[in-house]
Amino acid sequence: MSTSKPDFGSQMGEGFQQALSKSWGQAMQHLQTMDLGGLKSSADAAVPQLKFSPEKLQTLQGQYFKDASEMWNQSLHNSLQVKDRRFSGEAWAANPMAAFNAASYLLNARTLMGLADAVEADEKTRTRIRFAIEQWVAAVAPSNFLAFNAEAQQKAIDTQGESIAKGVQNLVHDLQQGHVSMTDESLFEVGKNVATTEGAVVFENDFFQLIEYKPLTPKVYEKPFLLVPPCINKYYILDLQPENSLIRYAVSQGHRTFVVSWRNPDESMAKKSWDDYIEHAAIEAIHTVQAITGAPKINALGFCVGGTILSTALAVLAARGDKPVASATFLTTLINFTDTGILDVFIDENFVKFREQQLGQGGLLKGQDLASTFSFLRPNDLVWNYVVGNYLKGETPPPFDLLYWNSDSTNLPGPFYAWYLRNTYLENNLVKPRKVKVCGEAIDLGKVDMPVYIYGSREDHIVPIGGAYASTQVLPGKKRFVMGASGHIAGVINPPAAKKRSHWLSEGASYPADVNDWIAKAKEVPGSWWTDWSVWLKGHAGKQIAAPKTYGKGTKYKAIEAAPGRYVKAKA
């Protein structure tokens, strides 16, 4: 019989490993109950056996015991400090049990995330584990449950149960509309108080409407300006309110401005492909703007997936010996898909094959599935925050144009989506010269040699700053790269008048391979990047000519209807 003393540290190490393995399994089960835009197939794999770094595990154990002891001592003296905005209300601090429960949750959450970081595995596996644990930890926060949410309980007492009744009404309403309300959607109407810049639809086909905007200056630049927004969202993110509209800003700077307003796909578009969107939308829009204005060259802008579409269209045109675009702007755009951030957690061969089998020959990826996916990339901010406010506290979220737009989802044709997944996120084929054929052409982005303005947002979780910057290594023309503060949307929609946020510039033509080397030399400039971009665009816009008095041109491109048009109003 052994008389050796038990190894307490080893036992605790085993306990920690068992805790993460159990939590990892629960997290994966949690992911499997969520649609996440149809991405849950990646979570269906068997839960792997986890191994941990002994050094990180020992450090984590020591920190856990230290923090737990400190938390216990604080609770005995009724001096718990819970630093998390989910538990920042006075009701949490006034209730010792609730405060201790919140502090315990935060300690365990930190430890589980630390354990995820201590897993000995390849980077992608660690990222997947961290993402799954993060989702589960966010979902089980005590603030998400009326039985544990001291603030919601206090409000129910103060309102004599009215907040609970209102919360039930909110829940029923959101179940009927199919998504969690992030804002009071009844206060917004497309064309009435969002998407209000004056203009007219001058062309339409099965894929898009082309909107031309009324000039705000007596003269306009001779090279017109075309914006290609992402087709996974409505275009009016670029035209929310007059004071934060990039479209209105471009018009006010003297550009004859056009925008692609994508059709919200229905079953009639279920078999449309990536090639269709390039040929019959992006290329068609470029040639239509040329035909309307008579300009041999135009300037173009692509935002997010719209930038990927625009760059592909330019490569197809270049392969045909046609170079109708004088300069291109790419906002938070992935062209080189080497750094795709958190979205990479979903992408592997099995997942892409699954989606190809499901949607590759036809069908629709529902807009609400896409919206859910992007919301769960930031679960505390874009999901549980509203669950607590809407249902537990019975609150109506305040009006916010950006969040109204965020909830106005769009579908995607299945073949388009399946091609995009494989050739961009999985195989990164667009940057491989002549690797893929699009619209019958073997494309080479090395032939897209016009001047380009490339913008990335520093805190972007959808197009990481490294992913946006990677375009500088692919496009051969003269480049200007700018980094803005904030995220994917707030960084882009940053009008100069607001005097918010900064942007960073590095003068000179040097673009090292690593974005961090560029950042190290960049200079911070207070305020919006829009003014820098405006100066750059004017340098490529040609001379000024008299502004047109009418929309479109002749009978072929006459005004069909007033902006914002029918397509943008169609619901998914």
C-alpha cells in the first residue's frame, strides 16, 4: 500500500482539464442548437481529447486560487468589486448574493478562457475551442436569467410586474418577426428617414437597380463615381442619415454619383452564381454608368464583399483588354484571404463540401441566418444585451439607424455563396494568377493596375486590419492605405463633421508584407479619413464640367422611379 501523499497540484490540474473538457462539450452542444447562419456543421465533429501546456496550467491554477481567495475575502467584508458592465447596476452591488454570483461567474469565465488558451494544439483548433467556449460562457451569464439578474428583479418590483409583462410582449413580437430587436424598428422607414439622398433609379435588371443622385454642386467632375456595396446587406449603410451619408458626402464634393442597389434574392434567383453577379451586376453597372455619362473612364468604390466583387469584375475586364475604371477604392475589403479573422473558425473542407452539397446547385441562404452569424461574433454586445433589455427588463431599445439597417437582412443565392466560400475563404484562389475562371476568363489581379485607395478598420472583427492591408501585396497599381479607428461599420461611417476617431497614414510608397511594420511607421491623424480620401479621389476625377440637369440619358436610361427604389425595400 502506497504511503505517498497525494499530489494536490496534479489533482487540481486534472480537475481543470476535466472542467474544460466538460465545458467544451457543453459549448459544442450549445453551438449545435444555434443556426449561426447554417455554420453549425463545423461543430458537429466529435469533441477532441484535449492536452494542456503544464506551465500555463500551473500558472492558471495559481491565479485561480489567488483570485478566488481575494473574492471570498471581499465577500466577507461586503466589498466585492465586479468590473463588468453586465453587472454594473446598483441592484447588483446592493445584493451580496447576486454580486458574489456575478464575481464567481467572471472568475470561472476567465479561467475557462485561460484553459482554452493553454490547449496544446494548432492555432485553428485553439481558435475554435476559444470561440465555442466564448459562446457558451456568454450564454450562461447570470445576467441572462431572471432568477439571477438582480437588476431585472428590482425593476419588476419597482414596476409591480409591468416590466415582466412588457418583456413577454417584446418576446412574442420578436418571435413573430424572426429576430431579436436591436432598435425600435417602427421608427424607421427606408426612403423616409433613412436612405433619403435625392436621386432616381435609371437602370434595373434581375440583379440590381442603378441609382443616380441629384448633383448638389453646379459643376461635377468629368469621371463619374460608382459605389458597389456588399450584396449581403442593403446599400443604405452608405446613406443612413444626411449627416452620416458617405453617398451624400461624395455628391457634395462634386462627384456625379451612382450606387448599385442589390435585389434581395427570392426563389427566382436560387440558381444564380458568382459569375452572374460579376457579369450581370458589377460589369453591367460599370458599363451602364459609362453609357449614361459618356465618360470613357469612371471611378469606383467597393465596400466589404462589394469590394471583392468589384476587384473580380476589374480582373475579368482586364482579361478582356478593357480597363474602364480609372481608380478604385476598397473599404474593409478582403481580396487576399490569408487573414480572415474569427470567420476562419467555421471554414474547412468538410464544411465547404457540406454547403456545396446543400446549396451549390440551387437554393437560398436566408438573410436571417447570415445576420445571426455576424451577431454571434459579438454575442454579449449584439445578442444577450438585447435579450436582457427586451425580455428581462421589458425595455424598448432606443432608435439607432445603424442597428435598424443591421436587422434589415438579405438572402444570398446558394451557388453564389458556395463558390465564394471555396474560392475565397477556403482556397484563396483570387490571388493566384489564372487559377480560377470567372465569366469565362482566367483572372489575374496583377492586371488590375489602376491607382487604389485601401481602407481598413483597426478593430474590425469581420475584415481584420491585416486582411484589409493584404490587398496592398496583391494590387500592382499606385496605392494609398489608410487605417481608421473602430470596427467594420463605425470605422467606415465616420463623417468629418462628427470630429470622432482618428485615422493613420504612412506617407511614401513602401508597403511591407506585415501590417504591423506599416503601423509602426504610421502617423495618427485626428478625425475622419473621409477628407483624406476626398482629396485623393479628386486627384483622379478629371476636370469639372456642368452638372447634368436630368437623370439618366435619353429613353434607354430614363428615370424609372425615385430613389431609393423598390429593390432596397424588399424584405428577406
